[in-house]
Amino acid sequence: MNSVLHIKNLNAGYGAIHVLFDINLDCARGEAVAIVGPNGSGKTTLLNSIFRLADIFSGSVILDGTEMQQEKSHKVTGRGVGYLRQEGNVFPGLSVEENLKMGAFNLPKGEVGERMEEVLSLVKPVVPFLRRTAGTLSGGEREMVALAVALMCRPNLLLLDEPTSGLSPIASAQIAELIKNLKDKTGLSMLIIEQNLKILFDVVDKCYLLVSGRIIFSGGPGELQCDKELMRTYLGLA
Amino acid sequence: MASFIDALTYSALLGLMGFGLTLIRRTTGVWNVAHGEVVTIGSYVALTATSFLAHSPYFYLPMAFLVCAGASGIIFLAGVEPIRAKGASSILLLVVTIAISLIMIAVINIYADYLQNVFHLSSKNFLFARLDFTLWGQMGILWAAWAALAALTVSYYLVLQHTRLGLALRALAEQPTLAVVMGANVKSLSLLAWCLAGGAAGLAGCLFPMRFQCHPGVGTSMIATMFAVSIFGGIEKMYGPLLAGLVLGFAQIYGIDLLSSWVGPGVIPFKDLIPMIVLLLTLQFLPEGLSGFVGRRRG
């Protein structure tokens, strides 16, 4: 299976702060990969590194065979990467429709309408509030809009940073269902950070456990679940 | 009547100056203190061009727009952006623009001295009123200033609401990092905003000496009033500076005339305090400014 994303010996952080140490990670085409770990372990920094929103000190990030170290942040989307950030993932003053259009900023103007229809058929719950201002939506609605926006750029790889964070169990289940559907229907590769592990284990093919900026486990979700020591010590689950 | 016309003209010029300041604030979140000097550069473009190339100062409006757009772009690229890219706070960026402003004041004064000493131009105090035309019984500056402000406001509104570029500028104003993630080149968009803002300041600077006395410190002396226009107008909508310019321009010129006729001419030297009072009142009672207030009432 060829890699959509290959991260090799990555050391990254912000300015003088070193957050990630020698990270090696692979995400194959059509694969959903989970990054789990306690708060402050560097999970978001890892996604930010892919987008060059964090500083890469050494190592490489290879997207579809292309090294990304020299690529500017705004060009990463054009390489087929959609990013649903944990916070600030919609433009609150713009309408939902405008948010979707902004999500397709890297696409030719003529393709935006067609892409919007495709995305809305995948994320149907967004359709009723297309005209509403994004800032007026509830947390769950906003997260769905953010997911739809991240899909607008026709991604090959979708980065999801805690998509159910702060949501009610019902809203979390809806988002999880959407992600599962996306994986089944589109075969999209995904890199997912999620605290709600019960939701993740149904969806992902591979897990990486990140602790203090270092990967201390990689393997299938079943293997991780079987390692009671890791589950209890780092994820608070027995 | 003269006061009324002065107030109308001054309002439009204030609106043009505040337009640029608001555009920069709205898109990049920077309080650009050096914006006053960009206005002054516009006045000196007009002085230089009319002195050496003849024609009416109106003829040089495009030149003033371009030169000041370039000056503002250079301020952004050479002064603000390198420090902003390192994650500087908005307060630190404000300090950066103060430093740039002081450097520009020195450069403008050196240039004015040069014009005076070498070419014997009256560059420390100049007025182009004699070069103005008359239309419907009023000086051309009244129509020109309002036409420039209206054209800028309408065209900016159309770009903002109906183009992809406008959508990206609005997105940039709200969540710059998210705009980057979606593929917008934030540096280029910010540069564009700074250039447009500088161009608007250049138009104001070029038109200002048609009615009001100009000197090397004209923009510097008005920067606090420009800030008042930007804060009072709000950043929600780009018609904010137009409304705020109208209110403050009238308050400053027409209001002080009215006040002096009641309490005596002793109040005239304090006319610059009016925008400051409006600024303080706005921050206390209408922090979102006029355009934000109008938007909230409609919403």
C-alpha cells in the first residue's frame, strides 16, 4: 500500500520550544490513523507540522511522495490536505455557505458549486443552515460545518483534530457516524486526534500513542486495547 | 455657510484617512500609527508634481494613490511583517508603527527642507486653494473628496461582498490561521490591504491642501483624529469611516464654530479635543462603533 503521508524522524516545535522528538509515522491510502495520548503530548503540534504551522527543526514530512519542508503553509491545502482544527475551525462572521466557499479557495472558481453539492451530499446535516451565520450555530452544528469546510478542498488526506471535543454524547455520535461514512464512502485517508477513544476504535485502522512528544506505541486499535498498562497509564482507560 | 462647506469637505477627507486605518485594522489587526505620515506623503506628492510638472493637483491623484500604496506596502513588508511573522502581539506591532512613524517624520522634514532650500518652494506651509475649480458654486475639492470617498467605499463593498478576493479578505480578518489552512496567502492579502489603505491615504493627502493648510507634520497632527474615526466608525462595515468622518468632521469644524459663537473664540484652539472626547465615549458606550451598532440593530 503506498503512503499518502510519511513522516520520518520529525523534530518540531514552536521557536525555541521543542515539542516533537523523532516522530516516524505512516498513513496509507484509504487508511484512518489515530493519534492518541494525554493532553500536552504534542498531538496538535504534529498536525500543525504537516501544515507548517509549527516549526520543523529536522526530519521530513512527505505528502504523496513530495517533501513538504520547504512548502509554504497556504500551499499545503493545494496538495490535497484538509484540516479540521480543534479551535477556530469556522469563520464565525461568515455564513455557512461562505465558509464552504472559503474552504474551496484553492479550487478553480468554476468547480466550487459542483464541489459544494458533493460535500453537502456527504454532510447532509449542514444543508438546513447554509444561510446562517456560522457564529450562531451550536457546537455540534459548527463541528459539522467545519468538517464540511475541510472536505471542500477535495482532500486526499483529512486531518481531524479532536472533532468531538466539547460536544454532547449525541452530537459526538453524529460526528463519529459522519466520519465513519466518509471513510466507507470516499476511501479518504484520515489522521485523527481524538480523546473519545470508544468512538475511534470503530473507525481507525492504526493507532499511534504519543507521550511527551515521542511515539511509544504503534499498532492496530485491538493491540492498543489489549495493552492494559498503556491504556491505564496514558489514556485513563482500563 | 463657509463653515458648513469646510465641515463637509473635512468630513470626506477624514473618512478617506479613516478608511485606510480601518482597512488595515480590520484585515491585519494592526493599529498603524505611521498612517498619518502616509497621508503627508500624499500631500508632498501633490506639491512636488504641481511644482515641477504643472497641472492641477487633481491630475496627480492616481500618482498619489500609487506612491502612497507603495509606501504603505513597504511599511508592511519591511517593518511590520517580519516582526508579525515572529508572533509579535498587536501592542508590539503598534510600537513598531510608532517607530516607523518617527523615522518617516524625519524623512518628510528632510524632504521638505530640501524642496525649500534647493528649489525655493514653500514646502513647510502650502495650500492649493487657488488651483481649485468651481462647480455649482462650490470649490471642486468638496465634490472631489466626496466622490473619492464614495467610490472607494462602494468599490470596496462590491469587492468584499461579491468576489473571492473579498471573501478571503473577510476570512483573513476573522481567523488568519484558518484562512492559511484553507489556502489563502495571508501575507499577500495583508500586503494588498496595506497598499489599498495607503492609496486611500494618498488620495486624502493629495486633496487636503486644496482646502486646508499643509505642512510636514499634517498627518502626524491628525493621527489621533484618524484613530477616533476608525474607532467611532467601527470595523464591522467599511461604511463606518464614512459615517464617522461625517460626524467627527462636523463636530470638529461646524460644532466648534457654533460653540465659539456661544461661549467665545477661546474654545477654537481646543477643537482637536472633540474627536478625543468622542473616542473615549465610543470606547465606553459603543465599543463596536457605529457600523457595529447599526449591524446589531439590523441583526
